[in-house]
Amino acid sequence: MDLNKDFWEDRYKTNDIGWDLGEISPPLKVYFDQLTNKNLKILIPGGGNSYEAEYLHNKGFKNVYVVDLSKTALQNIKIRVPSFPSSQLIQDNFFDLDMTFDLIIEQTFFCAIDPNLRQAYAVKAHEMLKDNGKVAGLLFDAPLNDTHPPFGGCKTEYIEYFKPYFEIKVMEEAYNSINPRQGKELFFIIQKKKISSTVY
């Protein structure tokens, strides 16, 4: 299973992007509307067409970064939102980024990576966040696929990945998912713990 740059670029070029809602996910819209600090440095990993980044940008959040392996996906954002800073659209692998953030937004990235990388995701997110930084967003609460993305999971599994590195603030069924995902999404907020380097 080689979920590399070419794999994702091909999906966007052929518009084989069934996960793409064509608009901001309702639970994230509600969460963003509660954020008051427009100076937050925010990362959306595997953001794809990232209507979430567009929404935040249009609300005045100027430090929003999208990282994706697909050049086409990032170009789609720039075409839709010409005022979005090109320097904040990064074609790279999330795991290779050397930056720090206040907030990481999770929207169909965790389910798109090889499940064997989930522990590494928790470690990398912890490493990239500033003190008391958070990861917030959505996780699928359903089995889904074994051989190709999206890969599913459940609350118990996710907590095991995150609890060594994060305080679980919220992880519960999203009440305002789109209809096809009703009962299949968890909304979560986790906050970076101060831990000793020996945990790694």
C-alpha cells in the first residue's frame, strides 16, 4: 500500500475524491466560529481542497497553513481563494514538516494515512505543537476499509494512541455531521501534555 505523492496527485487530477464535501464540514464550522484569537498559527494536514482553510482565511485568520502531497489540491485552493498566501500552501509530507503551531485541525487526514502510522501521527503532532497546543477535528467512528483509505477506527483505539501525549478534552459523537456520516464521526479536542523525552 503505497500512499505516496503520485497516489494522491492522481486522485485529485481524476477528481476521485469521494471524501471531499465541497464545503466546510459542519462540526468544524461550529468549532471555528468559537475561536476568537485570529493570530493562532493553524495547520491543516492532508488538507486537500481545504474548504476549512478557506473559511478560516475569510474569517480573518492569517496564519493558516495547509500541507498536502498533492500539488493539484493546493492549486485548487489558490484558484478558489487567490488572496490565500502561497507560502502557506505547502506541498510536503506532514511527517517531514519542521514547524510549530498552536492548533492542528484534523479533517480526513488521520483516516487517509496507513494505520501503521497512527502512533507516529500522535508523536509528530505533539512535537509540532507549542505548549498547550491542541489538535481538534473529526475522526471516523466506524470500521471502513482494510486495504485502502479511508481507514476507520473507534474511540477506544484513538485514545490509546493519543493519551501518552495529550489530555483528551473532548471525544464524542459529532451531533452535527453531514447526513451520510451521522453516527460515524467523533468530534475531538486534545491538548498537548508536557512529557519527558523518554516517552518517545
